[in-house]
Amino acid sequence: MIDLLISFSTAPLNAAIQLGSIIFVFTVFYSCYTLYRYFTYDMLAGYTSTILTIAFFGSLNLLFLGLLGRYLASIYIEVKQRPLFQVGNTYNLN
């Protein structure tokens, strides 16, 4: 089932790119919120840097793996050299 899902479609790669982008945007907003809380309230030592580092690099990792996978998928599709369409019947039009 997994082979059918990933071998004929680039949809999982597109989903990884979109999910990585969404998490990255969320990380930017969350980092602003966490830095605000760090400077205005008393937070645990190391919490801000740990959370921001994990969220930031995790989202970038997912985003760039999706982009790299999409690039490799487009190369694979081009290497197969399949025709864009197949002609079923031909008629003499002369």
C-alpha cells in the first residue's frame, strides 16, 4: 500500500513541503511569543533556547527534505521518458 502511495504520486512530497512551511511560520510566531514571555516573565532557564532551536531546525529539516524529494521526483519522472499521451486509433485524414 505504501509503495502504491509513494511510487505513482508526488503528493506526499508536496504535503511535506506544505507541512514544513506551516510549521516554520508557526515557529516564527511562537518564537516571538516565547521571546516576549522570556523578557517579561520569569521562565525556566534554557527553555526558550531549547524550544526555539528544536522547532526551528525541525521545520527547516522537513521543508528542505520535501523540496529535495520533489526535485528528485521530477528528475525520476523525466528519466522514465514516458510519452505525454498515447494514440489509440489513427484515421486517414487525406
